Amino acid sequence: MVMEIRLGDVVRLKEQHPCGSYQWQVVRVGADIGIRCLKCHHRVFLSRSVFERRVTRIISRGE
């Protein structure tokens, strides 16, 4: 089943970012998912399948 992902969602990932944060905001939705670290604002693009495996929970919903 496909996870419902919207722009602006804040998610928690399994692995910690080198800056120390676990929280990311979704900035692009499509075949690839663009996410931005909420602590250092680093942007990363992940394929949808990799993104869905790494997400542990959705902290807040976007628009």
C-alpha cells in the first residue's frame, strides 16, 4: 500500500542526520520525494520506496 505523503508534512526518519536531527519536512512529492532537514535545512531527494522504508512516523500534516 502506498503511503499518503503531502507537501509540508513533517516526518521522523529511522536514521539520525549528521547535524543531530531526526525531523524532516517534505518539499517535493512525485516519483522522488524531496525532504529538508528542519535543523540545518539540508535538502535530500529519495526515491519513494526508500523514503517509505525510512519513515517511522508522520509528526504533522501539511496543507
